Amino acid sequence: LPPITFSENEAKAIFFAYQSLQYYKDIPFEQESLSVLKKFLNNLPSDIQNSLAKMQDEVIFWVPDRHCATLLLKEVFDIVTAGWRATIRYSSEYATSVRTIVPIGLYAMNGLWYCPAYCLKAKAIREFRVDRIEEIVEAGEYEEDWLEGKEIPSLKEYLDHKESGDDIHITIQLTKLGVKRCEADFLLARGLTVLPGGEGIIDMEIARSSLELVGECLAALGDNATVIKSDELQDLMRRKARELYYHYCQEP
């Protein structure tokens, strides 16, 4: 590439973009990103280099430390960008199975990589954690009739629906502590209303695929959250409560 001149703020903006990925355990072009950063810094004036070095010690885009390796991330990235289908061996929480999927895209959140895809076995869109893909058995082009006429959304459309799905209407009452914890939750914060006394109400629509995520969050809140509306969510919370009871309170 021809030489490009950056202002100090432009250099900081590029450095910030790199920093946002630094603490991900795996990224598709890990070695290349390191060499790009080295070349970039070496061609900046010394005063800007010193400024960035100081900023690196004081400003961090922190990502939770994950202890699971995403060994096939680059291969999944290549399949997604090529617009291919893939037959994968996938280990979920409950079983290992072989699935043929048509990926929608690839996204990262809280240190983990996800690949939403149309699953030919389920005949629906499912979300696959990339670190749980044990093997890519086969990859290549697919026929449109495999989708059985179903319209596959773009990744942005999928994520917008994931965040603002309208499958289930939930209402949750929160204590003051429950409010403070839910303010930081990427999903529940969208429907949170804080009342004058500091308590709160969550009243919102969610995608059915997000029900388990909501249940996990509420389980961590204990009695600081009470489900007022949604039979499905109430049943889920009762199941989680029974599982915890039998795990801790039954005689061995």
C-alpha cells in the first residue's frame, strides 16, 4: 500500500479498534493482527508512539477471560464469508450431534464467538457457539431448495430480532438490587423502567430463543426478581429452582 499519513487522533482511533479485540482469546487473523499493529506503531512519530504506549496501560476494552479454545474459528470464518454450508460435529450442553448448517454470519459477544445458522435437521435457525464445534466434516456450496423456501435473514436482521424479538411478553418486578444488576444486562436493560423509589419493572417482548438467557439471569438474581407475567418464564424458573433444590437439599 502507498504511505498514509495519520493525525494523532486518527492513530488513536485505529489503536482503539485494535484494543477492542486484544483480550479475545481467539480471533480469525490473530498473528496477522499482531504484525499489522507492529508495522503501524513503527511508522508513527515517536511522540505519538509514546502517547499510545501510555494509553495502552490506562485504557482497556476488557473481555471476560474464557478458558475454552475456539480452534476452528478461522475455518468457520472462511465458510461464512464464502457463503457455504457446512456439516459439523457439534457438542451442545446435552449431547454431541452432526448437523448440516447454512450460516447467517459470525459475531462475538463477551469473549465468545457465535454462528447463527439455518439447521437442516431442525428446519429452523439455531445458534452455535464456535468453541463447541468439534469438527467440520464437510463444507461447500448448497442448493437453495435445501432451505425449503424459508427466507434467511442477514446477520444484522437476526441480531435485531434477537434483541427485540416479539415471541413472548414478559413482566418482571425488581428490587433496588435487582435493578442495579439488570442495568448491565444486554438483553433485559432494554425493557427496564426504574420507579421513583429505586425499584424497577421489566416489561418487554423477547424472542423465544432468548428465554433461557433470561432465565439464567433471573436465577442469579434470586428473590430480587419476581416474574409477574409469562407462563413459560415462570415454568422455566420453577424448573431451575427444583433443580437447585434437589442438587443441594436432598439427602445423598
